[in-house]
Amino acid sequence: MTAPRVLVSDKLSPTAVQVFKDRGIDVDYQPDLGKDKDALLAAIGDYDGLAIRSATKATEKLLGAASRLKVIGRAGIGVDNVDVPAATARGIIVMNTPFGNSITTAEHAIAMMFAVARQIPAADASTQAGKWEKNRFMGVEITGKTLGIIGCGNIGSIVAERAIGLRMKVVAFDPFLSDERAVQLGVDKVDLDELLRRADFITLHTPLTDNTRNIIDAAAIAKMKKGVRVINCARGGLVVEEDLAAGIKDGKVAGAGFDVFVTEPAESSPLFGLPNVVCTPHLGASTTEAQENVAVQVAEQMSDYLLDGAVTNALNMPSISAEEAVRLTPFVRLAEDLGSFAGQLTESTLRGITIEYAGEVAEMNTKALTSALLAGLLRPILTEVNMVNAPVVAQGRGIAVDEVRQSQRGIFETYIRLTVRTERQERSVAGTVFSDGKARLIQIKGISMEASFGPHMLYITNRDKPGFIGRLGTLLGAEEVNIATFNLGRAAVGEEAIALIEVDGPIDDAVLDKVMALEGVVQAKRLRF
């Protein structure tokens, strides 16, 4: 049997290359090839695996020429340089190493906090210039101060532990942080406004999503303490740089430490040149240990897949054996869509979920199904969640996951029901796979309804009163929103009703506001699948 061939087209640790060799992989180490698009395009057809960092761009064109390629391994978290949909369409697994950089990134945030607290970079430059400006660089102590952490997942929790060790008080805002996990970490779980009001230092450790983009803007800064210091080692775009610069200039913000920027490489920024602003060029993962960890991890993952078929940290497929894939795949899609449906409607902290598998599906690989469902549930907030790491992420955030398997119940031969428990309410959604292999919703909040999942949908709860459907249809027509399918259900006459509408394109904010303003509407949400 011919050994699998792997191309390493970026600079990876020699230890990682040795891992491939020790496992019997034919590895070709060409660390500069990723920078030469034409040469890489000419060579890629000879390899089963591609190990990369950030320099190699796995574009649709490159993947089209990769006739043998089975797996791409990214040593690190971000896969912006990989066309994941194109890889998926060609059956190429895309793996990353989501946790290898965690300690390094957390330590960088702590280092930035110290640098800003004591004005170390400016003091260093002044001293090395032959000055002795001892009175100019008056700092503040860390001890006893309150650190506000926005995003208390894997990296944020490490920052919390380090900060508590420094005798800081820690408050955290994270919609997915349970009360139990907060107690375990020793942090005070608060809402965003309270965090802004209480924190002496604020550090961000959340992905960049529609919900977190510009989470620190002029309005947020206005709620902060005078003299607050802001640290961002997470993602550019979480902070409106112009607004923070204005806060520094008017004295509301005493300093900032930034490792990430809206545009990178950052050749300019409103923050550059301001007093007590410390900037680094995206160094969060740049330590010898982190680079070694992620490189070795990706080599091990790729070797496991190419030699044994084991899948770990895949962004575009769950852990499913080849034998069960055909039978399981439609139910994986159903589970992920049910999770996504609930996740997009969840607005408060998740306490736990129950997944009920009934009938034929209860005899399948429910571990893969639960992973797919959790990925769908968590992805609206945590964009880097995939089917493999979703259970770890859920556990890390203290979300209780219960599975129930049972024989056929009701009129459907098999179904999956997801019940989500939050701080405010309990909500359930159920679905099945019909004989055509297509997933269907069959129940929402106890209300029976049959509906397909569409790319763009509008979910509405309303009071069941005459004329509502007409008003809604008229509004959507006037706004030139074309309806593909229209599905209705209600608890009882005159009580709560649900409308689930598939439309032909995205619904903008203005249209959604008009829907919300309709008489009888209780809730209106855009959904995407």
C-alpha cells in the first residue's frame, strides 16, 4: 500500500514534520511554496494532505486542481485562508487546532494589561532616549482592581484564572456562561451594562459575529468608569477604533492595549500615536510553545485521518465512520438545523438542553448527532464552533446536555426533539427526516407544524387574531419580499400562533422593524440555514 503524501507549504515546526515521518506519512516540507501561487497550483495534484499556517491560500481554484487531496490541516484557529465551502463540495476535510493557542493568547492579554497599567513601552522609549522622566509615568496597581471579561470561553476563562491569581476581582459577560461555571471559575457573571459600569480594566475574548461586532462603541464607552483601560487581543472589529480614540483623547479612557485591528496588516489606526496606547502586530499566538503545540497537533490529526480514518477538529464534518455515513447524514443535517433554529432564537444564558431521540434515530450514532446539534446551537454566537469541538465548548461553558433515547412515539416513526432551557424560559423544537431524505420541522414550542428549512426564513410569534396573515402578506409584498413557503400553527383559537416563512433573500433591518410593528406580533426573527 502506497503511503499517503502530505505537503507542508508553510513554516511548521520540525517536530511536526517528524510526526508525519514517524507515522509512515510521505511528507514533503516546502515551507515557502505557499507564497508562490502558481508553483503551488502546479504541485497540489500530487498530495493527499496539505498542512498549512496562514501564508498558503487554499482557494477554490487551488482546490479544483487538488485531485487527490483528502484533508487540509490548519495549524491554528483561523481558516480565513481556506475556502471551506469549496473544500466541502469536493469532499476535502478541513481541520484546525482550536485550543493550541489558548494559553499564549491569554498570557498576551495579561501582558498587555500590565504594559498599559504601568506605561511600560513609553517609559522604556523615554529611558533609552537618555531621559529620566520618573514622575511622568505614574501607573496604577492591578491588585484589587476589577477586570471585566467579555467572552469567558476557553481563552477568557484562562485570563480569569490568571487575574484572580493577581488578586483582581473578575466580572464576566458571556451569554453562554452558566451560573455553575461562573462559580467554578470564581467570577461574577453580569450583564454587559454592569460590566461596563464596574470594570477598571476590560478585556475582550469573544469571536467576531453579528452580535459582537462593535460591541465597544461610543455608547458603551459612555457607560464605563472614568479611567478605564481596554485590552483587545481577540478580533479586530469588536471595538470601534475611532470611538475608543475619542474616549482616550477626552480623558474618559486612560489607556488601551491592542493586538488586533479592523484592517490587518494595520498600517494606520485612529489609536496609533495616542498616549498610553500599546499596540502589537497580532502576536497573541506568537510564542515558541504555541507554534510547537499547534503544529504537532495538526500533524497528529492529519495522520490519524489519512491512516485510520479518524476525524478530529474538523470544521466541515462530524466524527462519523464510513459505514454509517450514508444512513446518518440526513439526520446529522436535521440535528444541526434544529440546533441552529433554537440557537438563533436564544437570547439569554443557556442552562441546559435535552435531546430526545425517538424511533429509528435512537439506534444510530447519537454522539455524532448531538455534536452536530450542539454545533448548530452554539454557532450563532460562537462562530468557530464545529461538530467535533462543540461538546467540549458546551462543557466548558457549563451547559448541561442530556440525551434521551426511546421507542417510537406519536405519528412519526422517528424524530429528534430539542428542548432548550435558559434563564428566562424553556423552548422545544422537533423535526424528522421524510422518505425523500429531506429534513422537516414538525413541532415548535408544542405547536404542530410541518415546514422545510430554507436558506432565509422569517419566524414570527403572534396572537391568533383575524386579519394578521393578510396584514403580514401585504407588508411583505409592499416591501418586495417574495414568499417561497408559508407555514402556520397555533396552540388554540385566539392563543399563541407561529408563522414560519421562507423568503427568497435576506430580510433587512427596516423590513424586520415593520414586521415587529404589526398589530399582534410578539416576536419576529430572521433565521438562516
